[in-house]
Amino acid sequence: MTAVEGTNLQKIAQKAKHMSINDVLRYLGVDPERGLSEEEAKRRLKEVGPNEIPGKKVSPLRKFLSYFWGPIPWMIETAAILSALVQHWEDFAIIISLLVINAVVGFWQEHKAENIMEYLKQKLALEVRVLRDGRWKTIPARELVPGDIIRLRMGDIIPADIKLIEGEFLTVDESALTGESVPVTKKIGEMVYSGSIVKRGEMTGVVVATGLSTYFGRTVQLVQSARTTSEYQKLVINIGNYLIALSIIMVTIMFIVELYRGKPVVELLRFALVLTVAAIPAALPAVMSITMAIGAYELAKRQAIVTKLVAIEELAAVDALCADKTGTLTKNQLTVYEPVSWNNFSVDDMLFYAALASKEENKDPIDLAVLRAVKYKEKLKACKQVKFVPFDPVIKHTEAEVECNGKRFRTAKGAPQVILDMVNASESLRKEVMEKVDELAKKGYRTLGVAVDFGDGWKFVGLIPLFDPPRDDSASTVKFLQRNGIRVRMITGDHIAIAKQIAKMLGIGKKIYTADQLDRARGHELIQLCENADGFAQVYPEHKFKIVKALQEAGHKVAMTGDGVNDAPALKQATWG
């Protein structure tokens, strides 16, 4: 295989999705049977850099000294210099002490938070199985390069953007990236992205992008483009500028008048010191830092890490909250909602048969949802699965042969169309069932069909709607915020039908727009759309970023909350996130 220049290696990142496997392998110059050589991997690592998101490191000394820089610190330092010039050493000592106390309190609190975050990063360091020189070996994920052949298995966190080249299928949880709560199925030729989690299956893939060239990395670059000045910073700068201007005017007038009267310069310096110290709230930075440090300590006891002390002050100014749906307003946990039975079967019977076609140890979200909903748990324990066929994207259903009280029968659950085919449904039954499926889909529910065979052929049992329910405290939290003048807007990557249903349940509102409507709006129209909206659906990271920025341009103090990579740009841009 020919070597590929480092500058071209990462260019494949956004094209790989639409390229054939052979074209990708040829472009990356890799033999899928042997992988890269160690020598070539080292060369590529040197050219493209480690598979990590570079962070800006600021030296502790520089960070500590930053607390002595700014309008108010300048005034306090001026007062200290004047005190030294006129030899008022008591004033000098007090002023310097206040400066140092402020710096030490602020620096120590933020330093502790950074240490905690660094520890968490180290604990989460990944290792991967990679093919090098024809042999499988385990290496740190940061050493991956484009062209590496790696093995993905259940439970793995996907370490880079990868094109799948061998195996049956992967079920992947992409909720952290896309906000979609249900795992998606990936097959040969499809892409999986850095930060996703493998829930089921085992496949081999070729790395097409690492570091900042991944989907995750491009989101980080959007984060770095976010720029916002905190209200706290604006307040301190305004106070400082006002006091500096006032002090300069007073001292200038005093010097002119007193020099005209013939006062000695040393005496004038003493007067200048008195005026300057009087104009400076010397204790203000220290008092504010200590107050916010106490707030950070109280939040830490509630398991909230405050990395910037000013974040506590910022939250008080917020009048708009943009909230991600999946995992923030909702539990990110599929739940059964009002099942519908057919053919004289009861709902409890239907859930029982569906549970028999489930396997708890597989940790499948759908199986777990059904098992949580079943009422006959003791009856379930009395039954034994003789044979179990897990879900895969080809058959699109799970099937089990079970034995209950000496009787054997089969049960299945899966895509309604597949279950209807299994029972050889009549046209009238098929029409009736699919109309109900469509009705539930419009409300944002996904549905499972259930069938059972007692030896005389498969019978259709019913439908099980599934959805990701709101957190227990979400509705009360939304009401509390609304009562206190904060308008909540829900932002999600999910389908608009699901978004409307959740917004209705939480009392957020009915005006839910899509990403397409956002893309069409420009200037004042965009700002007006964002102000009028109760939420947005089917959005990507850049849309969330755009919404927050538009609300800020309208004069709102915007908070953003979310738990996924797709929320990061908006979190960075927000006044508080």
C-alpha cells in the first residue's frame, strides 16, 4: 500500500460516508487483512497528531496573575503604589492583603474544579483493539490514525469516525451526538461516529477521521468559535471604568487647584491617595469571590462542579432557558405507553408474551422497557426460555420458544409490518393495525407488534407504543421557571411529532418549529422566530448555536442546558451553560 500524505489523510472525513469501502481503503492506503505497519502508523501519528481534542493549557502562575489584571485591580494597585510613595505602610498592607485574598480565593476554587475535571478525563481514557502488521493488539485510543483497522464490540465507546467494512451489524447509541434516544442499526458500508456507544453486535471498521476532523471534533471547533462576555465581566468593567474616570477627574481638578495655591507635590500625593482610596471599593473583589466560593461549595455538596465562579452570578440574570430534550427534560429511557390489544387478548397478557420474547441480560432498551411494564413478574419467573432469537436488522423481531407450567409455545415481538407478515394478517386486520401505528406515530410514539403461537399458528396479540418519558421533576421545574419569569424553549434532534408531545406534557407550549424553518429565516426574521418559538425539533449543533445567538441579539440573557456533544456549541455561546 502506498503512503498517504498527512495533509490529505483527514480530507476523507466528510466524503467517506458516500464512498465505497474499496475506495476508502484505497484512499487510505491500507490492507484490511494486515492493517497499517507500525512504522506507517507512527509516521501518520506524527503528521496528523494524536486522536484527541487539544485543550488550551494555561499555566497556574499566569492564571493566578490574571486576578491582578482588570479595571478594579488596576485602581487598587494604583492606591497601593500611592500608599508606598507617601509611606502609608498600614494602608499599603491592607490594600495588598485585599488584592491577594481575592486572587487566592478565586484561583483555588477554580483550580480544584479543574483538577476534578482532569481526574475524570483520565478515568475515561479509552483503549482499542487495532490491527497492525497483521496482528491484533490493544493501544490507547489517542494513538489511532486514519487507516487503522479496529474491532468494535458491545459496550465499546467508538473512539473515532469509522467506516464499517466487515461483520453483520452494530446497534449504536448516538444519543450523546444526535439527541436521538433510540439506538440505531449500522451495517457494512455505513459510518459510526466518535463518542457513540456500541449496544449490540461486533464489526470491523477502518478509521477515516481522528481528533478535530471527527464529527465530535467539528462540533468542538464550533464551540471554539463561540464568543460571549459574561454579565459579571461587563458589570465589573463598567464599574471600574466609571471609577477610574471619576478618580482621574477628581485628582486632576485637585492637582490643578492646589498647585495653583502653591501646595507641595508630596502633600498633593497624600490627597491623591485619599481620593483614590475613597473611590475604590477595595474589598469588592474579595467579598464577591468569597461569596461566590461559598455558593460553589454549596453546589459541590449537591454534586455540581462549578469551573468558573462567575457562573453562579450569571445565572441570576437569565430570562430565557434553552433545554435539550433527550436525557435532560426526558429520562433517555424507553417506556411503554398505553398498549393496544387485539383478538380478545388482554393488555396484561400482551405485555406478558412480549416479556417472554425479551432478554434482560442483553440490555436492549426495548426489552428493558417491556420487562419494566409487565405485571405478571412472578408468572414470568415460572417460565423458561428454551430458545431465544435476538433482534437483528434482517429479521426485525425477537422470537422465543418458552415453557410455562409444562406447556411449550412461541412468542415474538418486533416491527408491526413484520409481525403482521408472520401471522398472515388479512387485509382488514393489516389496515386496522397500520392505521393505529400511523396514529401513534403522529403523536411521537414508536410501536412494537406482538404475536403468539400455541401450536396452531401465529396470532396477532397487539401493539405496544414506546416513548422516552419526561423526568419526574421536569414539569414542575418548567412551571417554577415560568413563574419566575424564565421562558423555557425545548431544543431537540428528535422528530417534530415527539417534540410536540413532550412539550405538551411539560406545559412548554405548542409552537414547535423545525431546522428547515430556522435555515430559511434570516436577520430580524430569525430573531423573531426564535423569540416566538416554544421549541425546535430535528436540529443539529449549529442550529442550537444559532438559536442561542439569535436570542442574545434580541437582548435576552440565555441559559443552555444539555448532556450531549451536540449541545456543546450552544452551551459555550450561552450566557450561562
